[in-house]
Amino acid sequence: MAGLGILRGKRRRQDRGAAAVEFALVLPILCMLLFGIISFGFGISDKVALVNAVREGARFGASTVNDANWGASVVARTEATYANAESPLLDSQVCALLWKQVSGVQSIVASSAASCESEPSALPVTDVPDKSCFLMVWAAKPKDLNWLVTSTTVTLSAQSVAVYDRGLSCP
């Protein structure tokens, strides 16, 4: 029995510091994972803020009179509702289109910018009642996700459609 105690004592002295070395090896991986989780959380938060801003912009645009400032008003409302002060939405990142459907043919009545009409997101919506108008608002913005050592840029995007309910008929 005395021999076993001696071996255990030698082994303990030889293993001294092994936990610190293992921790030092695992720490960079844990830090990258931690920063990745935090960065991903900020990205999800920005996505939720973008979805809410676009939804509010569509809701506002569907209840606003279609005049010369209609598109600028919808874009301004969407930008004002976006909740990220560090990286605000720009006019070039938000588009609003007012569509009209007559006899199954959809056409653009008004837009926030001429470049919005050529956007791939400006595809017509299906299942719209005839002789009705609907509003599309969408936004897309880049977001950097930092992983401590490297970073990735993703594009956050959101789209919302609302029925234009100013009066009984479309403009």
C-alpha cells in the first residue's frame, strides 16, 4: 500500500499545471464562439428591427394619400422606425412601390425611386382582388458579423405588402 501512495504523489506533481495548459489551448476557441454568439445575436436583433421598420413603412404608406411626396414619406417613416442608431437605413436601401391590379394585370402606380422598379424584389403579388391596389416596401442592408479573428458580411433584407386602403378605389 505504501508504494501506491508514492506513485500518486509523483503523478500529482507531474500533472500540476496541466489544467492551465489545457485552458490556454481551449480559451481562443471559446472566445471565438462567445464573440460569434454575441455578434449573431446583434444580427438577429437588426433583422427584427428591419422587419418591424418595413412593416411600419408599409402600414404608413397604405394609409397615406398618394401625392408627389408619397414615396419619400414612406421611406422616411421606414428609416425613422428602424431601431439601430449605429447603422441607420439609407434612402438607397429602402424601396416602396404602389401597385394596381386591373383585369389580372399589375402595374406600378407610384414608387419611391426609379431604381426600385427594376429591383428583383419588385415582383407582382399573387391572389390580389381585381381593381385593387397594394403597397410593397422592402429594405436590404449589409451587416458585419465579427468572429474575433475574422468577420463575415451578410445582407439583411425584409419585405412587407399592405393593401392600399385610401378610399374605395385606387388612384
